[in-house]
Amino acid sequence: MSVGASMQMTFKQMTLNVFRGEPIPHVLFQPRIEPWYDWHKRFGKMPKRYEGASLLDVFDDLRISMRYVHYYTGQPDPIVVNYSDKVRIIRQFHETDGTVIYETPYGELVERYTLTSDGSWRKTEFPVKSVDDLRKLRWLYANTNYSFSVDRFNIGAQFMGERGEPQFWVPKSPYQALAQIWMRLEDFIYALVDWTDEVEATMKAIDDSYDRLYEEIIASGVVRILNFGENIHDQLLSPKYFERYLIPFYEKRSNQLRRAGIFTHIHIDGYFKSLLPYLKHLPFDGYEALTPKPQGDVELEELKEHIGDKILIDGIPAIMFIPPFTREELMATVERIVKLFHPRLILGASDEVPQGGGEEAIERVRLISDWCRRQTKDAL
């Protein structure tokens, strides 16, 4: 394929072609550098080359593709969360600590936050601790409205331009919402055993609250690829719970979208060896962030065997963007990934370029970007 043909196909078109199984002119590189940019700008650590540069300037200088409309971009989330007039939420944030209180007819749900050294708020106390709190949470979800804003989506899409197909992620599955947002993991696992009916009723309330959102996404006609931002890893679940609680949700919601012509992928990171037998059969077109060794617990060859013809999105262990790993080790891994997965591949960092990785991390992004553009159909 000629250089001219390569120039004529935008990153947006290339992303869609990968999902459609159609040719692309060279390996598509789509690393998430947005957190790296945000961190270096916030702490005054931006390399001299990028002092005063916008996020889009950096993407364009590196000649890499974008994925998400609202991920550290300053653009609005296309998913809007509103509450009925019955809900009262009290937010009290001070210099280094904060509290959010959800008032319900059954009592308060209280979550606490602490300001970290990097300037972000970390949840230090989860609001659901008892069976009574599950009742409060069900009431809250019954009074929570999720909707899809076409206007917000279009703002993000216009911001991205032709740098990629605009994407976002849907709210977490009921299991993951409880395990990651509302409950301390240990409390949640005990609750699944001690108060099974109450937990399952709460899961149903969470799922029901998403109905309108999925209907609006489908009706909008503007969404073509969508992510399930689950952050799945082995420590959060057992295969038994994966089969019982997560697969049915994925089959219901992903198939609902896919029947409407929307491609889907799911974010799985960390250790995931116990999930390998399921990957060929889950109702997704691709897998984002699957993290191989030396950062994860699965070899690249094992990963290829178990995802079959599904798309690998990312694949490069994030730790390889920084020392002590060398550039030679990084590029050897990149070449292995491309050999195994291309053309069912959108190459990137699993799951993002390290925030504090400094100039070396971003120069490694440039190195991979230059290499990918040389990997044309003929070269491969």
C-alpha cells in the first residue's frame, strides 16, 4: 500500500476498519497518553519540547491516535447522571478530606475521601457496610436517572476530530459497581454469602437503572464503538461469580448494543489468568488493556490462543515505557505483539502510559509510533 494511501486514511477510519475486519495501511498505534500529559502539566514537569503545547498538539506531534472523548480531555462525559427531587446529596470537602452524604428514607449513606499527594481524591470509606445500607442503595438507584447526551458526545467527537473513532464507557456492571464503588471488597464478598438475596436485589436495581441509557445510546445513531469500563481482574471475583453475575449482564447489554450495529470491547487488566477460558466466548468484539507478562500473569502466546479472532486493544505492558526496561526490550515486545495479533490489533499501553514517566516514556511512544507507520501491509 502506498504512502499516499496511508495519508488518505485517517486514524478514525483505521479504528473502524480494525473492528470491521477491513484493511488498514499500517499498524494502528493508540496509546492513552492523556494521564501522562495531565500529570506533567499539573506539576510543571512538561518536557521542554511540549511546554505550552495542548493535549492535541502532543498527540499530533507523536502522530498517534486517540480513543476516548472525555478521558483527561476536559470534554464532557456523554453519560449524564441525574437524581430525582427526592434525593439530597451533601458534599463537604475541606483542604485534605471530604465527605459525600446520600440522604434516603432509610438513613444516610456516607462515603469519605482523602486528598492524595498527586492532587486526586481517594475514597477511604465506602458507604455500604450492612444489609440495611443495601436497602438504602436500592432506593438511591430507583431515584437515579442515567441518560445519553448526543450534544456532549458531539462536543467530544469534534474535539477529537479524525484522530480516532470517538468512544466512551458505560457504567459498571452491578457486580463491579458494588465491588469497586459502593463496598469494600471484603464486605462485598461476605455479603454475597450472608445476604445473597439482598445483594442480588440490589444488583437488579442497578441494572434496571441502566435501561433508559442503553435505549438512548442505540436510538442516537452516533455511537459506533463503546467500552465496558469494568477494570476486571482476578482479585475481584471467582470464576463461579463471573459466570453467575457478570456473564449474564454482558450478554444482555453487549448483545443489545451489537444487535444495533455498535461494536463493543471490555477493559480487563491486572491478573486475569482464571478468565482465559471465557475470553473466546464473551459477547465482545475486543479486549482492552489485557496485560501480559512481565506486568500481568499471562504470556502473549497464551493470550492469543484464548482470544482467537477477537481484537486486542493495547497489549504493551505499561511498565515497559520506563526503566529498568530498555528500549530494545520494549521494541522486541512490540514486534511480538504485532506478529501475533495484527491485523486484529489496536496497539497501545496496557493500560496507559505511566503518568510520572517523564520524557523517556513519551519518547518511547514516539519510537513505537515511528515504527508502526513503517509496518505497512507489504512490510508485514
